[in-house]
Amino acid sequence: MFMKNCWYVAAYDRELKDGGPLGRTLLGEPVVMFRDSRGRAIALEDRCCHRHLPLSLGQVTGDRVQCGYHGLEFDATGACVAVPGQSKVP
């Protein structure tokens, strides 16, 4: 059993350089990692809130990770910030 409030190695720096999202399971939790436009490493739960598709199967656009299923976009805090075809984000 691992302690959750600690630092663990999630990925090598070189693994986050290609611009795409990287999915991993850390302490039994699915995590997606990517770099924002400033090069900061971002880690979020690897699950779209709509159909639970792994965000790691999507793509990174600017500072957001986009779900590969319906294209919902999530910012570095994990908030849904864009829904294709809708002007209002829930």
C-alpha cells in the first residue's frame, strides 16, 4: 500500500516532450499528463466527465487536453472549458 500524500515519479521529462497526452496509472488511479504552452507539466484524472473515455486517448491543444470522443476540452485545473456545438459550458 502506498501513501497518497507523497511525491512519486510519474514520468520521465522526455516522455512529455512530444506534445501528446500521456496516460498512466498511479497508486491505482488513472492519470493523464501533458505540458501546457509554457512547458509546465500538468496531471489530471484520466477520465472525461461525459462518457468516461480516457483523456489520454485525445489530444493536447494549447493549454487544454481534448477528449477524443466528443471533443470536450479541459484546462490545467481539470475544469471543462469548451463543449463543441455549445456556447454554454455546464
